[in-house]
Amino acid sequence: MKNKRFKRATLILYNSYDKNRWHEAHKRAIARAAPVCYAYNFNLAIMDFPIEEINLNIINTTIGESGKYLKVLIEKNRFFVVDKFLPQFGIPIAATSKPSGKKIITPKETINLLTKKPIGIFVGLGRHGLPKDIMDFCKYHLDITEKRISLETCTAIGCIPATLYWLGEML
């Protein structure tokens, strides 16, 4: 959100693949998320990735103008490699098409929350999405479609920041 009345939002890519081995899917998800986060003024974090495999080679890609936007996020200290949710991410929110009744938050409510506190939105990589412990940990569950429509991971990576950004601009 570029608007000064909003706190910072962080898109957190959660690794649901093998946590011990680097996969091309890791690199591609990061490369796809970086320009989206840059365009819509989100931070980007990766969580539970095989840390020993992470180096600046993740920048070398044909996606996202050869890693240009990931480089910018790194230079501006807006890219995080973490193994746990950090306090500066604010309120943890799970992106899911199956929100729990008590934890459901709409995109509009998410924008209202951003006027008060930063948020960290988890997106699960892999077929299984976010694990139960992350779903339980998150204070809210956000269905960006509000129709319980399951989105492919890269589609969700694009829809979540774009939807929240434009809602914030309109309100």
C-alpha cells in the first residue's frame, strides 16, 4: 500500500514442499512474487525454505525482468528469509479458499485492519497448501475471492496484493 494511512503488508510464501531440498518451484515462486510485491508495495518473505540452498542465484531467472524486482526488494530490506513468523509482520493471516468460520476476514476487513497494524499473509506453495499448524496459528483466514474458489498458487500470489492494493486505493 503506498497510501500513508496503511501499515506494511508482507506476503509470506510458505514452503509446503520438501524442506530439505531446493526445487525449481521455489525459485519460480519467488521470481513470480517479487514483481507483484514490488508493484503493490508489499514486503516478500519466504518461510521454511531450504536455507542452505538460498543464495543470490535465486535472482538469476528470466522471470520478473531477470530478477530486477527481487534485487530491489533485497536492497530496500523488504525481502526476508525466515523460519518463523516475525513480530514485524504484524497480524498473521492465512490465504485459503476454506476459511474457518471464526477466523474469516474479508478483503475489505483486511484493508481496515491495515489502517491499524501491519499484516503477514501466508500463501502455501505446493499441492497441500498451508499445514494445519500454520492455519491454527493465523488469527484470520482470508478468502480473497470471497466465494471459496481455490486459486492456483501463482494466481493467488498475484490476486492477493492486487486486490488489497486497489481496495485500499478505493476506500
